[in-house]
Amino acid sequence: MNRDDMIKNSPLRLLNPDMNGGGVQQRMGLLMARAGVGKTAVLVQIALDSLLRGNKVLHVTIGQSFAKTKIWYEDIFKDLVNSFQLENAYEVFNEIMPQRMIMTFNVSSFSRPKLEERLNDLIYQNIFRPNCLVIDGFDFEILGRQALVDLRELMETMDLHMWFSAVSHRKDNRVSEAGVPAPCHEIDDLFDTIILLKPESEEKSIALDIIKDTTGSTAPGKLLSLDPSTLMIKKA
Amino acid sequence: MKKNLERVRNIGISAHIDSGKTTLTERILFYTQRIHAIHEVRGKDGVGAKMDSMELEKERGITIQSAATYCSWKNHEINIIDTPGHVDFTIEVERALRVLDGAVLILCSVGGVQSQSITVNRQMGRYKVPRIAFINKCDRTGANPERVTQQLRDKLGLNAVSLQLPIGLEGNLKGIVDLVTMKALYFEGENGEIIREDEIPAELVDEANTKREELLDAASMFSDDLMEAALEGTPTPEMISDAVRKGTTSLELTPVFVGSAYKNKGVQPLLDAVNSYLPTPSDINNIALDLDNNEQEVSLKSDYNEPLVCLAFKLEDGRYGQLTYIRVYQGTMKKGDTLVNNRTGKKVKVGRLVRMHADEMEEIEESGAGDIVALFGVDCASGDTFTASEINYSMSSMHVPASVISLAIIPADNKAQVNMSKALNRFTKEDPTFRTFVDEETNETIISGMGELHLEVYIERMKREYNADVEIGPPQVAYRETITQQADFNYTHKKQSGGAGQFGRVAGYMEPLEEGDYEFVDKIVGGVIPREYIPSCDKGFKKSLAKGALAGFVVTGVRVVINDGSSHSVDSSDIAFRQAAVGAFKEGFSKAKPVLMEPIMKVAVEGPSEFQGGVMGSLNQRRGIIIGTFEEGEYTVVEAEVPLSEMFGYSTVLRSLTQGKAEFTMEFSSYKHVPKNVAEELIKEAQQKKQKN
């Protein structure tokens, strides 16, 4: 399979229909799950799909190491290559990697002004202007609504495709009307798309339950799932 | 001399430059009574620390060559390899790591884990070297061993666990708390040689208890006995030590020690830790390749009665002649024995056998598995394997990176010329990443290596040790040429100018080769090119590789396939087919979309966060691709891939950009295509140079 076929056949087309000639759709997405279910794996697959479609991706990691994040990309890419039998895998990898940038922050020192400052450094000096931004490990309990309102504004001005991950806790039963668990139950209106990662019965698969989408590019429901052994996204 | 291998340790001391390796080694030698006075690296007394035996190292206050030294501590024999900390000398570090069974990773309690420590740690990981960490310089202002321990976890991904706690910090550093025995240790006497054991100071008891809990939690992962005992509240120091040892030797745990070598604090407990936690030679599974059996891997046995296998890991030209450092992996080596060098097949006789103590030595009669010794008068290159004649093993080949930078050296006079060739001969044998050749066109001697500093050090050594006064040309990047698509060739070489003529026709195709530099495939059928001329074709192609048609750089990554041709019964000859192949290569190469390739370096810049925008800008201007940024306390590290050609003079730029507060390291990453506009410049330059000549 070549790169175009791989894009066409990706299960992620159910979530992000391919815009003509790549490109991204403005969207603020949220991916929620309990710890250890596979949020990072899903984010990296969304990022790789975007990279393959010719976009620039900025991957912001809060609390995880730089080296680990790099390894995530390498591992997931290898799995993609195997499952799609991608030709020229090495060349493709070399082509897309310069389009990806990783920024890691310590949990204690992360703040919205800091992220903005970094982004500005990149954009004003014309070093890197992302089309797709994934933020893994954003602490919704500490950073309040205003931070997200600002990020949404950033998304609009920069025309970004943006994804967040959030951890939900077993003990916290608060849920929004739309079914979004804490700590995001009071800010769910700010997101265009919300997906819950839910381990299914006997843990044979993990469902990607799309509980909200206002972009019109996907339908709500369990269209996709995650293979619990490889953490690869597949059609449900 | 049959000794107990349980009591042998071959260790390296490896770290970031300036974190105090040499001072620590000096103290170790003092406490183990190998030396009787303490000198400083940048000593005022002009003697200098013992391990820095080269004059240049003394002057710069850095360690360049790893010298091996031997000492004994509490009935254990310890061989110490002092290793350089600068990334430009990584082959030295890597070669030293190859022969080690364990290592002490030294960190500065102020500077913490810096980018060079990351490189060194990665190298240790590659050679599976178990390590313990020593956080040195706890007497310095700003010392924070806790932060450094956390960095070991975050930055190096080590399961770092404190085994000690400092009593006081900075100017108040008084001693250490041993969390295994729960005792306070104080270092008294003029040079801290008297250790006084005492109760833990009251103000540290709580902290010590918490830290000990953490230690027990981490260590009990490696011992069920300890886990049970910890639950019952009865763990003994022996149980803890055993568990920590298991964790350390299996590379799953990194015990952390603290102290200040300069202030003579914490060195003896570190030596105890070397004995207690680092592996013995027989704990390590060393692999050799059986050359008689298709390079099958064989495990070596740390047994004196097995046939001998040893590795020459370092050559030195000392005042006593050529010295070859050897690590014995298996068997016994006696004075007078005959060994075989498996690379050359030559036999060598063991003449003088010595144990080295920095630049003094001790004659010995024999040595056995697990030992590190030195031989005199053996002709070999470093990395060569010596064995007993009944086996033909080679220690697995070491990873030798390609050189990325070169420059011309011109001797000032005849005497310098002679000395220079002596020096070059020695250096190339010592260091496989340092290469030299004569450029046929300019007749200049070219040296090439891993970085600017790497070459600078050799030029300095040439001047100092060999008295060879040389002038140097500007550094040149080692560009390469390669092809990007398949292309056919069909070339006839014909020459008739009276007398015997020349005739040969060679046809086939060339295509990109993903791995390796060159491959020749003969698909000639029916003898259209006579058998005896096939090697001539190969030679002609090989000759063409030396200078590419684009800009005269070496051509790599090409597979040449010949499948047709013709010959003439009288006029065909070796030379005719060689010429035909040269012509064919030229024809094919120009059609195969040739491109220039350049070395790309992995660059890591570490500095205060407020400068990271500027740093990224500066890397971006240098055609760098920023891979990412990560934070370390107040510091941010920017990692990027930058073409080497753009990195000349970067240290000056970085200094002025960051008020001297940032530092950078770089190492070779890969060869990548040169962008079109840059390639055009290079090609133009090459053409101008050609016209001038």
C-alpha cells in the first residue's frame, strides 16, 4: 500500500474525513479515559494521520518525557506500517518527521501563558507553524475554564485542529448532561467533539465512544475501537 | 595466580566534563594507597592528578585518553578505566565501556544531568553496563542532590534510588547518612581518611526514615525475602544490599550515592558500593563471534582453564614504547605465550606483561579472565582480538561511526613532515574514528574525524608529543554523492592509435543501494565479457566512486549491475574494460538523478528557558529541524537536527545569544540530501576549484 491508500483506508476517516488534498478541519476535540487505557496511543495515531496527510503537528506533552513521546511515534508508526503493509516506510517516516515537533513541560511548571509564549516563539520566528495541535496530559482540574476559552480562541485564529486528552477518575461520579465525566463536565460546551475511551466487556476491546460532535464530520456512536494488545484504532 | 573472580571489579568512571571524575579517581587512588599525596587537576603544585597523564590534559584540566589503573580495596581488586567526558571523544568512551563490567556515573550536584551525561548514559545502555551514580560536589553553592536524583529518573529514565543522604549541604557538608545501616558517617583526619560512625543527627532522622522506606520499596522488588522482612519491620543491611545488588546488576536499579571528592567526603563508602553492588566479571555474559563457524555467537566463560580470548582496547605510545591495553575475557595469558591476532592472522609473543597504574606500572607473570593488563611491543590496532591458537573467535565488532569533518594539514618543514607521519600512524591505530589520507589532486594530507574538537586535540598532540609543527586548512564537511533512481548504461571504450588497440563494451544499470556504499552484481551470461575481465569492470566502477561527477565527493549507496557487453579477441584487455567501466559509470550516474548528501548532526542546546526562543531561531537559521523542546527545572533543552556545515562557529553565536549561559552538544546522526539551492552552490564551487587547478 502507498501513502495515499493508507490515508484512504485509515479507520480514522470515520472521525476525520479527508479534506481534498489533506488540510485540516478546525476542531477542538477531547479524548477522555481512565488512566492507562490508551489516550496517548490514540492521540499519536491522530497526529500521525494528520502528518501523513501533509500537515504540521505540534505535540505538547505535560508530565511525560521527551524521549518517551518520541518512542510512542516510532512504535505506532511501525505498527501502522505493518498493518497497512506500507511501501517505502523509511522514506515516508523521514518525510513526515520534520513536520512534527514535540514540546514537553513538567506538570508543575506548565501554564497557559508559558504555552502561548512558546507557540509565539515558534510562529513569529517562522520556525514552525502547526496545523494540528495535540495536548497530552493537560490538567483540567487545575487549569480552569478561561484557559480553554483562550485556547479555543487560539484554535480559531490559527485555524487549528486540536485534540486534548483528559483523565477521568473512578471515584469521581460527576457527569455533565451530555455524559461527559469530571473533570471536564463543566466545560464540555467548549469542545466540538468528545470521545470517551471505554473498555468493553471482558476487555476484548476498547470502544471509542463519540458522545458529541458538532462539526458534522462524524456521527456519534461507537464507530471505532482500540485493540487492547496493540492499542491500534480499528473500525468497530 | 588463581584468584577469586568474585573479588574483581572492572569499572569505569564516566561523566560530564567538569563533574570531577579525575579528582574522584585521584582520591580513590589515595585511599587505596596507590598514591601517597593528593594533587588537583588544575593543581598549583604542577604535578597534576595521576590519571591525567598527558600534558595536554593537564593544561586543559580535562581527561582525553582513558588510562587504566589498578587498585585494591577491602580485599577486592579494582581496575579503573578513566574515561573522557566530551562527546567528541565518544569512541574513547565507547571503547572503554566495552571492557567494563560496571560503571560509576558521576554527576555534579549543581549542574545535574546535562546533555553529555545523557549521551554517556545512552552509550552505557548500549553496552549493558550496570551503573551506580555518585552525586559529587555536594559542597558547592547550589548543591541539590535531590534534584539530581530526580533528573536521573526523568532525564535518563533510570530507576534511581538514594542509598545515602548528605549531612548538610554546600559549605556545611559534614558527612553522609548511610540508609542501609542507618548510621551517620563523618570523614576526619587531614585527608578524610578516618571514618567515624555515629548516630544520625536528630534533625535528619525523619528524612532518613522516609528515604529508607523508599529504598526498601524499590529494593524489595528484587528480593522476596526483603519484601517479607520489610513488612515485618526486620530487614537486615545484608538483605538490603543483596537486593540492591540484584537490581543493579540486572540494570533495573541505579543506587545513588552522594559526597564531595574534593572535600574528601563519601569516597570510601563509594568504594564499598563498588564492591557490594557492581558485577564481577563472571556476572557478565560476554559474547564473541566464532569466525570458523559463520560468525556464530559464543558465550565466553570467565574461566582460567578455557582457551584464551582477549581484546586490545587501547594503544598508547608512552615513554616506554607502545603499550597495548588488554581485557582478558577467558583463559589465562602468561609471559612467553604465543597468541594469534584474529584480524591479521599473525602470531605474537607475550613479552612484558604489566599492570598499569596511570603512568607507572608493575610487572606481572600472568593474568587471567576478568583482568585488565597491558602488553609491550605488540603490533596491533585497537579493537583487535587475540586468542589462543586453537580457537578463532573475534569479540563482536565495535560500533564505529563515520567521520564527518576533515581538514588539510601542512607540515612546516621536513622534520615536521617526518614527525607528522609518525604521529598520524599512531593516532589512526589508537582511534578508529580518526582517519587520514593524501588527497591525490592537491597532494595535501587530510585528517578526518568526529568533530572540530576531536581534530583540534590531535593537532595539539601532534605538536606537543611529536614536535610536529603543522599548519591547518579550514575544516571541510564530508559531503557525499549518491543516486536516487535506476539508470541504464551502455558504454564502449575504443582506442586505436597505432599498435595494440583497446576495446571493451560494458552495459547494465545502476540503482540506489539502501544499505552499504557499493555493490557489484555480475549478471553476464554467455561470456560476452570474458570471465577474466569481470574484476576489471568492478575495479573501474570502484575507481569511479572516489570522485563523483557532481562536485567531486565520494559516491556511496550505489549498486551496479552488468548484464551485457562485448569484447575483441585482440584489443580487449584489463585496462580496456576498466576504462569502459569508468565511462559506463559516468554515463549511468548522470542519468540516475545524482544528489549531494551531507552529514546531519543531532544537536542539543541546554540553557535557561528565557533564551529558548532565540536558541530555536538560531538553529532554524542554520537549516536545523527542531525536533522538540523539553524542560529541566529552570532550563530548557532544544533538540534539533542541523547540517554540520552550518554548525561551524556555533559556540560563539550561542555564547553571545545567551550571555554564555547555554551549552550545546552534537553528535553525528545521519547523511541526508542537501537542499537544491545549497547543492547548486557546492557544485559551482567545485567547478571553480576545478578550473583553477
